[in-house]
Amino acid sequence: QRTRFVKIEGEVMRPGMYTVQPGDTLRTLFEKAGGLTRLGYLYGTQLFRESVRQQQQRRMDDAINAMERDFAKFLIERSRETVANGESETITAEKNAVQSFLDNLRKLKPEGRMILELDSQTRTPAQLPPLRLENNDSLFVPPIPETVEVMGAVMAERSFLWQKNRDAEDYITLAGGRRSTARSTSAIVIRPDGTLVSDEQMESGGIAPGDTIWVEENTESVSWTRRLKDISQIIYQFGMGIAGIRIVK
């Protein structure tokens, strides 16, 4: 029954730290903060929670440790092959690459972001889920974005102005199209609310302001990455976002 302190920042009328009572929800917090400004982009609202961050960190550590064990077994098998063929330099290069990749993963720190699973047409706090607030929750409401970012296996990673009737393929074309190293003809769309969806699952023209279109690289050409099912999922299930992808790349 103790008092909880939560913070709300960004495009609200009265940003700051607020006290909330047990049972208070996101909607309660927006009421205390006076609602959105005219630039508030509710669909992009980010909720960060300490208990979630700690859970993500534990899961991430377990995942990286398991990955390291898998790589170690794989490199032992590879070393037997390369020694037999007189290619010891190859295994050294692969070992260094694996270690560098794991080191980069360990640099990533989960944000503790909770995915609110909002609809792109969410406009008012009354449409938010009735989620109860926890102590030290932090909420950020961004301004309405004007761009869509294209990154990954495209000729030129760029940000483009959002236009209502453009779909994912239109933006990929603007980025020069896919490189030959692209994994497939589909792409992953990272929504402003933090969810991921295949562009094939979206309606034509369904790209929203603030979306990021990510064309995946085909990692099968690099032997030591074959045991990775999907780097994007490893990163995003721990809430580390675009910055995490860039660090690993």
C-alpha cells in the first residue's frame, strides 16, 4: 500500500514526477499530467519498468552464455577440421570474430521497455490499456515524427519523409533497393510502439510515421553465425532497439 513515484516526460502538458496510489493506471497518470500536447504521439509512447529491466537482463545473460557454449563447441569441431587441412589461421580468425560478436552483445543493456501493443490509430489516453503503475515507472511521449527510417541490407540507409500512401517497398526503393546480401524479399517493420511485424502482414500503405523498415542480412555466408536463428529477435526480445542492432553490426 506504499506510495509509488512515477515519471512522465515528453509531449504532455505537465511533465514531471508524480505520486500515484495502488491501483492507479496509465490513464490516471495522463490525467495528472494534463493530457497530451498537440504534438504528442501516443502510438510511440514508451513505458520503462525496473522489474522488467532486471528480468530482461537475466534472460539476456542466460542467452549469451548459452550462445557462447554453442560457439565453443562449434569452434572445437571446426578446429579439428582446419588442423587436419593445415588451415589453423582460419579458426583463429573465426574465434576472434565470435569473441568480438559476444563482447558487443554484452555491451548492450536492456531498457526495461514494456510493449503496450497499441493501435496505430491510438489518439487519446482513454484508449491506453488499463495497466497498473509500479514504483519508479518512467513514461515518455515523443512528438509526432515526420520520417520513416530504412536500414539493413539496402544500398543506402536513409530517413525519408513519411507519406500516407507509401508502403515498405516504396521506401526500400527510395533507399536504392536491396543489396545482394539481403536475406529475402520481405522486411521487418519496427513500429513506434516497439512491436515487430513483417511487411507482408501489413496492408498496402500501412507504414506509420516513425516506423523503421529493416531488411535483414543473409548471415548464412559466414560460418560461425549459422547457429544464430535470428539476431533481430535476440536484440528485440530484450528491448534494446535500433541502437542494439547498430552496436552488433
